[in-house]
Amino acid sequence: MYFITELIHSLCRDNFYQFGELRSVNVVKSSQCAFVQFTQRSAAEAAAEGTFNKLIIKDRKLNIKWGKNQAQQGQKEVASNVPAEPKTKPVPGLPGGK
């Protein structure tokens, strides 16, 4: 399992570094997903636009989505009838974008 996780980590890093400096790549084998974090939002946006519905690793087409901010995990939102405003602008062409 360790070898497979490291291989996926390496493949993700190799495919995403071209868009900008990476802060981290975390592979969650049990969920079959990986989280790629960039040091700059503009790099993350470029990666999302450049790879959405296009990136294939090991004969598998990857599903690219925005993750939630780790700083906000675990915090409960105040119940309200009004939906919360997004804190960042949606990226055109991605789910939730315009």
C-alpha cells in the first residue's frame, strides 16, 4: 500500500507542479482521492482550468474539484435561511463556476 500511495503522490506532484509551487500533496488511499495545495490561489486556478476534464493518470480520468479550506473545517456555520456567500470567486468552467 505504501508504494502505491507514494506512486500516486509522485504522479500528482509531477502533473500539477507545472502550474505553480505546491505547498502539499496528500493522498487518501481509502477515499481514492488526493488533495493538492498550491502556495498561490492563481496557481490553483490555473491548474483547475488546465486540468478540468482533461487529466488522466494511470488510464483513469481524474475528477478535479475545489476542496474546502482546512482552516474552516470543524467550524459550524450559524444556522440561517440565507445561503452563505462564497468567500472566493467561482472559476468559470468548473462546477459551481459561471
